[in-house]
Amino acid sequence: MTPPRPAPTTVAFASFTGVSPIPASSGLTNRHGINRSGDRQLNRTLHTITLIRMRLDPATKTYIARRISEGKTSRDAQRCLKRAVCRQLFKNLERSDRTTRISSEQLDAI
């Protein structure tokens, strides 16, 4: 049996998916741009998830409204939402990996 690899961080997963923020400040403007690297197919999937959630989910609509009231543009608010969705996805994957590992260890004991 191969030893389990250490779990990456949410920051590493965000970089892998291409949603990690990149500083794009100029002069007095302090903002972040979109990371153009990473898994483009996964990034497109996260983009689709955010578009659907922005259109249909009341909690997401509230989140976007709060970000816009903080002074962010709608694109910046969507970028923040994409990062939040990425964190949720990472937690779900980490949780499912943990239960899979436990199940396989239990099977080895039989």
C-alpha cells in the first residue's frame, strides 16, 4: 500500500484551479487580477458554477450584493465568489479523501 500524500493547502488548490489572486495594482489603485494559469477546464467549471449560483441561489445573491456594496465591481465580486467556491470544493474533496482512506484501511484489516 502506498503511503498517503500530504494534503495540499487551499492556496495551492486555488493556484491549481487558476483562481488565486494576482496583484494588479497601479498607482493609488490597489486591486487583484485573475490568475491565467492552472487547470483551464476546472477553472471554466468553477466559472459556470458561479454564474448559475449568482442567478439562482439567494445566499449567493446576498454575498454578491454585499461585495458590491463594499466597493467591488461585479467582476471582482464574481472573482471572490469563485475563490469561495474553490474553498468549498477543496473542503469537500479533502473530506471525501479522508473517508476513502479510512475505508481502505478498514478493508485491509479484514
